[in-house]
Amino acid sequence: MSDPFKQAAGIRKVLTADETAEGRLDAWLTAQVGEDFSRSRIKALIKDGWVSLRGEQITDPQRKVRVGDSFEITLPEPEDPTPQGEDIPLDILHEDDDLIVISKPASLVVHPGPGNWTGTLVNALIHHCGDTLSGIGGVRRPGIVHRLDKDTTGVMVVAKNDISHRHLSLQFADHGRTMPLERAYQAVVWGRPRTLSGTVDAPLGRATGDRTRRAVKRPDSQDADHAITHYQVIERFHENPDATALASLVECHLETGRTHQIRVHMAHIGHPLLGDMVYGAGFRTKANLLPEEIRKVVKGFDRQALHAFMLQFEHPRTGELMHFEVPLPNDMVELVEALRR
């Protein structure tokens, strides 16, 4: 089925529910129009009156779909896909004619997309670098060779020309197997991993029923991507005589770079990240076991406790080994200090 949202603005598309149709209207419509349009955007279109059934506007995204229903979607004018420069402060660790290295704060989205067309790192880079950014990444991702989740902090490198983009992209694709690229993260996880160091080798793919989540897949699954994370326990908090602990500070090294890899892998072995409401929501009640002062800090930590503290790569022009480290951000420092108490 062609995606109606890639066609001209103002077009009307009729989608009819067959005998396999079930569930909420927003979920069903999202499945019909393809992955390039998010469920949140579909939900917004429904609420804004762009969907109708037999001439009557449907504004309830939770309405159940029935066999034979024919929904008509009228598309509004599309949002401008070309990012514009915005004066957003950047914490620059290094900059030259070929690349720029920054320390990304929490809550900063890397590149524009549904729900985040402005206020991104790309908008900040366009303002800072002007027309010097690499164009290989496309209009929405100029210079971007890797990314961090919105609420993950830490070191990122951005290419400022096409030669640098190609060279850096090759290093990230190689994952340090034959090239000097290395990435390391620090994370605060619930509990204490069974061994002080270990490897999680578990393929990842899209979670069933939710395109924004990732899940561990069977190796023979069609959408399974090879994924390996190495971890080492750095510190344990509130350790008990039975070798259990309330939480641990771990260092993770990536052998592959899948979306949400550390978050999913640590949850897979029973130790999700503190503050991760996607993969570790069930562990949040553990904070109730803490004294009030510590409990307040832990419950107030509203993002996954993940920080990309180290990045190493070969400079694309000079061949120099570039190594950058940034300390834990203030909110994670406060979290760790509270757990130590």
C-alpha cells in the first residue's frame, strides 16, 4: 500500500477495515500508512478532525475499528522538513575544519522528526556552523554520524564536511573491530549483576505492537539485529550480606550500536536503568525501600541514568587518535551520591 502521507497536501485517502482489523483507531491507521508517520502524529490528526467516517468527523483516537469501516483522511499542509538554525547553546569539547565534538545535555533531541521539528541538536549546529555541515546525512541529519537518545547525555562527534562524514561513518559501522573507534557509557542500574563483569549477546528488533520500543528477539527472527554489550560493575550501593544490592554503577562498552541497546540489554538481564520508564517501570517501587531523603532523589530522577562518558576515534584528515571523556552530569552525580548515603 502506498503511503498517503508522502503525497500532495490536501489529498483525501479512504482506508477500509477488512476482517483482520481490530483495536484502536489511531493504532490501526498508523499500521495502514507505514512507519514514516508516527502514532502520535496520527493521534493528533484524529483529534484535529482530519479523519471522518461516512461524512462524520471522528475525534476519538481510542474509537474501536470495526470490519467494513471506511475512514477518510484529509491531510493538512505538511510541516517544513528543512531545519532552520536556532541559537541553542552548545558545550563544545573540540572543533576544527573537519569536525566538532560536543557534550550533549539531557532532553536535547539529536535531529528533527515527528513531534520535534525544532529545538534539536541539528538546529543548534546549523546556527553554529552555517553552511559548513556535511550534506551526506540528508536535510534533517546534516553531519550526524551517530546519535544519543533524547535523555542520554555525553560525548558526540559531528562531521563538518563530506569526507569527514564518510570516514567517521565507516568507523562507527566498524564498531572498533578493525578501527580505533571506542565508546563507553556509565549507567546506574537496579540491583547487582550476577557477575562483576560480563557480556550480553542478545539480538534486538522492534517490539511487537510498539514501533518506538526495542526488544530482545530470537536469533532466527526476521527483524533480529546482532547486538553485544560488555559491562563491568564499578560500584554497588546498599550491598547486603547475601551479595545483593539496591543499585549499581556500571560501565558499558558497545560492540554494536543498536537503538536503546544498553537500556534493553540491562533490562534483559534483570537490571534496568534507574529512571527508565520504558524498560524499567516495574522497578520504580524499589525506591520505596529507601529513607525519605534518598527516596526523594531517586523518584525525582526523571530520565534513564545513562551517560556516554567516553568517545575515541581516528581523525578523518590527520589520522590522529582523538580521545574525549566527560564526567557524569550533575543530576547523575546527585543520584549516585544519594545512593551512597
